[in-house]
Amino acid sequence: MGWAIALHGGAGGIPLSLSPERRLPCEAGIRHCLHIGVEALKANTSPLDVVELVVRELENNPHFNAGKGSVLTTDGTVEMEACIMDDKKRCGAVSGLTTVVNPISLARLVMEKTPHIYLAFDGAEAFAREQGVETLDSSHFITPDNVERLNKAKEAKRVQIDYTQPLHKDKKEETPDADGNSKLG
Amino acid sequence: TVGCVAVDSFGNLASATSTGGFVNKMVGRIGDTPIIGAGTYANNLCAVSATGKGEAIIRGTVARDVAALMEFKGVSLKEAAAYVVEESTPKGNVGLIAVSAAGEVTMPFNTTGMFRACATEDGYSEIGIW
């Protein structure tokens, strides 16, 4: 028995032909965050602090779909969500954030500073201001890559999970269900 | 989506997940990440963070199922996670990372790939995509 850590930067239809321009920054980000987590565990940082620390780093990296770099809604806005939980079943979650730089830290504050486990949208934003966490204009989170992805997804009339490649325009006549785009997953 | 799970040398566990959701999601849509037991879960046996198609992960109570299989069936973390990803969630929908209180690590997925990494105290480390 000893310490252990794992992290992910999203799953999906990642093509084997993924360009180095997209792959290398993600690999570097994952490697960097693993290093941070390992060093924290070696320094006897609590697992709760470690997972928050690592996820904050991933949120701050624009190559991942969280925090800065979050993908866009149909309206071209960001709505971020996060959750944290420990082995005592203490937990906190947030949804519908539009200005909070590190949603995972707000989720932890929900866990530690409220009698609740889940705050969403206006209430979560108000709580963020009450707690004094860092906020920025929504435009901070929107990257040119994600604007382009949204435009392609709209053109194809579908939603996309992480790393899914946009369908060719000719395929937009296929039924949403055939693309795995339905409520049945 | 991004996530991290960790366990220390005393068996203390924690899980965290954060996301922007789907590209082109409807305004107001909530995914699996903030749903306790779906995209994120931890108890005294394991800590789990999931990624993939939120609607499928919520329906499958993916993260809690891993813990429940360990709790009620007595299987290992790897067996529990493998069952949830390979047998009880539709292909192409989910990936997860998990650690157990005993220091096991597993990172199964049934999508084409998942950006992932892990390390353990005995010196093992891994970074992968496919």
C-alpha cells in the first residue's frame, strides 16, 4: 500500500491521425500535471488538496475542455461545471458557471462552507462572489479553436464529446441517433 | 473534461472532475461531472472520475457502480472498473480513472482514446492516449 494518482484530460473519438499540433500540448499538459500531483503526494499533501491542485492546473490549460478552453453552448457561451468528493463522502458540486476561473475550487467551497452539496447558475455565481474567488469576463474562457468547433458542430447539427472530429458536411442528413447524438447515448 | 483521483499512504482518497460539457450543448444542460455517483464519486474503498458522454454516464451511475461492485461483490478495483466500462456502458461513451484505498490504479475506457496518466509510490508511471 502506498500513494497513487491518476488523471485524465477527456475521452472521445480521438483519431490516431490526431495532429502533433493538437496532441503534443495535451501530452505536455498531462505530464506537467502528473508531476505536480506526484510532488504534492510526496510532500504529504492531502489527497483532497492534491486533486484540487491538479484539476486547477488542467482548468488553466486552454487545451483541455474545462476552465479556460471550455467548449461552447449553442449560444456560443461557456457553462462550466465541477465536482469534488472525499472518502468521508463529503462533496461539493457546481454547474452553469460563466465567470469563475477555477470551478473545482468553488465546488470545494460549496463542500466546506455551505450545508449543501450542489449550487448552480445564478446561485453558484453569487456564491463565488460572496467567497471572493477569482472571476473574469466570460470571454476569457472562449478560445478561437472552440468557436471553430462550435461552428462546425452547428453546421453538422450535432453535439460533440471531447476530441470528437467534426462530421463532413455531407453527413448532416444522417439521423441524430445514427451519430450517437440521442438521449440514449 | 478533466479529472484527478488520488490516494495517500494512509488510504485517504479524493476525486475531482471539471468540464465545459459538450460542444453545442443546449444552454442549461447539466452533464455527469457534477452529479455525485455519475461522473464523480469517492468513498472509503475508491475514488473515481469519469469522462465521456454525460447522458450515458448519468444513466449508468458509472462512478458509483465501480464503488458498489467493490462494496457488495468484493471484487478488486480493476475488475469493478472493467465491468462498468466494458459490460454495463455502451461502447464509445465512457472512460474513467480510479484509485483504491490499497493504492491500485486503473484507467479503462471504451472510447477511441482518453488522455490519461498515472503514477504510484513504487515508481510506476504511465502516460497514454489510445
